[in-house]
Amino acid sequence: MRLLAAAEAADHDESFNLDGVTYRRFDPPARAVRLARCCTWLLRPNGTRFDVGATGADCFWGR
């Protein structure tokens, strides 16, 4: 999935463009090791957040 690859290559608060849409990586540092994240969050142009990794899994598994 191109969106997931682009999101993983971006740093926290870094914007990137894919297919004419600008996304921003939202992945602030965890406050503790036990709170490490397993999600790759992006901000859409309208400001809503979504987990691009979960979206890719849902598409793959047909959820």
C-alpha cells in the first residue's frame, strides 16, 4: 500500500503529498516504553485522524 509506505517514511508532524492529497504524519513520541505505539496515524486535510495501518489491514482482510 503506497499510503502506508509514504506514512512510515515520514517523521512526526511531517507533511507529504500522495496522488494530489496532502497528509501529515501524527505520531508524537510515547511518554513511556510501555506506551509505544503500534499504529501509524495520519491527519487528513480536514484534520481528522486515521490509522493507515489498520485501514490497509481492513482492505486486505475484507472488513
